[in-house]
Amino acid sequence: MSEFETILTDVTDGVATITINRPKALNALNLQVLTDITDAATAFDADDSVKAIIITGSEKAFAAGADIKEMSSLDFATAYKADWFAGWTRLTDVRKPVITAVGGYALGGGCELAMMGDILIASTKAKFGQPEINLGVLPGMGGSQRLTRAVGKAKAMDMCLTGRMMGAEEAERSGLVARVVEPEALLETANEIAQTIASKSRIASAMVKEAVNTAFETTLEQGLRYERRLFHSSLATNDQSEGMAAFVEKRDPNFTDS
Ligand code: CAA
């Protein structure tokens, strides 16, 4: 993969890692970061050797938000015409599982980016927040929607209206974070999770992602029917035959993503 300006990329054993790398700006998300992350994630999604993607930052900051310096002169007409922030949809369109590993600040767009992934893990030092209210604006990359779905109205209102930060322990207790680990174990844990996912059938993991995400878009009845149909479809895959045969024969499955 070609070099990027604001991120580092690596692929090891079927797991692609995207590390946001703008240390001087605490990984603030400017347009270049948006382009780099979404280009890299789209390319990894299309790369058959990649089974799962990790997005991470530094120990101090996953990302301290959208780039305030870039936005400070942004006016309504420009933002509206460009549909500012809509480009992040390219990331949520990725069909492979995305793990976001947060050490340090995940504020504003940083918290919103962390929530765009499928599994959010945090170090004990992580701090989440939607402090846009302090700037006279509101979340614009999904904070009012994804945070509310993750932690409920009470805490989402508290965070978005006061701009206060939430530590890792509260974030896990509130349902925002899947696992909290010591800072030095963050990447190792993200990799373990990604490797576990990488050992499964890629078709099955893509279906799981589609099914869970559908829960946010439909009624329960529609969602249950959708899940059933996906389940029925999974019976047409070689990986289903292999997975069930391996169980019966008491051996490890050899999935071929077919
Ligand atoms: N945009 C641009 N630059 C940022 C930034 C941001 N979001 N956050 C930090 N930086 C820059 C600072 O300006 C500073 O640069 P200089 O050295 O050139 O002055 C550098 O990163 C280091 O930052 P601090 O000196 O402030 O570091 P700190 O350790 O004292 O404080 C912090 C850390 C509490 C995270 C503080 O930087 C901060 O509050 N940052 C802004 C957080 C924020 O408001 N985020 C929301 C942005 S709006 C948004 O995201 C909209 C949306 O919904 C998409």
C-alpha cells in the first residue's frame, strides 16, 4: 500500500492496522486524515489477505477531535455544499470487522471515529467526550446518534450538553466500550481480538456485522427476519459445511472464505 501523510499502516497475519499519526495536533482529524483513513480502510476491505482492521492512535490521543484550526473559518454554505464529514461513511461502509483501540483522548470526532468501529477497546487511561458544546457547536460525525445508541439518553445528554469527559471504567460500565485493558496491553489485545476474528470464516463475520448493524436500523420483527434470512444463506457456504463437519469430527475447521 502506498505511503500516507497522516497515518501508518501495517498488515501482519491477516490483520491490518491503521495508526493515526499527527502527534503535534493530538491526532486531530483534518481532511487529510479523513482521506487517508478511508482510502486505507477501503483498500484493506478489498484486499483478500486482510480479515480484520484495527484503527488506533497514540498513548496520549486516539484523536482529539475534528481539526478545530481547519474548521475555524468554515462557513455554512461551504460545509453544507461539501456535506462536511459525510466522507466518513466510506469507513462505516467497510464490510470487514473494524476494531478501534483507544488509548488517551477520544474527543469529539475522535470519540465519533472510535464509535464507527465494530468493537471498541480502551486502555485504562482512555478519555471519551463530546466537547463540541465548548466550541459553540455540536457533534457532527455521529456523536449525538451513536453515543445515544451506545450509552442511552441520560449519559449522552450529560456528555454532549456539559462536554465532560468519561473515563474508561465508566465507558465500559455504560456500554460504550467492549473491554478495558492496561495501556501496555492495548495493541496486543486488539491484535488478539483481530486474530481471533481472522481465524473465522470471513463470510460469516461479514454476515454477523451486517446482522448486528441492522439492529440499529429496523424494527425487532424486521431485524429478526433479516437475521434468519442471513442464517439461511450461511447454509449455502462451504465454510458452513466445513465448520459443522469439523465440530462433528472433533478437529479445527479450515475455513476458505467460500
Ligand atoms: N484540533 C486541532 N488541534 C488540536 C486539537 C483539535 N481538535 N486538539 C488538540 N490540538 C492541538 C493543540 O492546538 C496543540 O497545538 P499547538 O501545540 O500548536 O498549540 C496540540 O494539539 C496539543 O494540544 P494541547 O496543548 O491543548 O494539549 P493538552 O494536553 O494541554 O490538552 C486536550 C489536551 C484536552 C485534548 C486539548 O487539546 C483539547 O481540549 N483539545 C480539543 C478537544 C475538542 O474540543 N475536540 C472537539 C473538536 S470539534 C469536533 O470534533 C466536531 C465533530 O463533532 C466532528
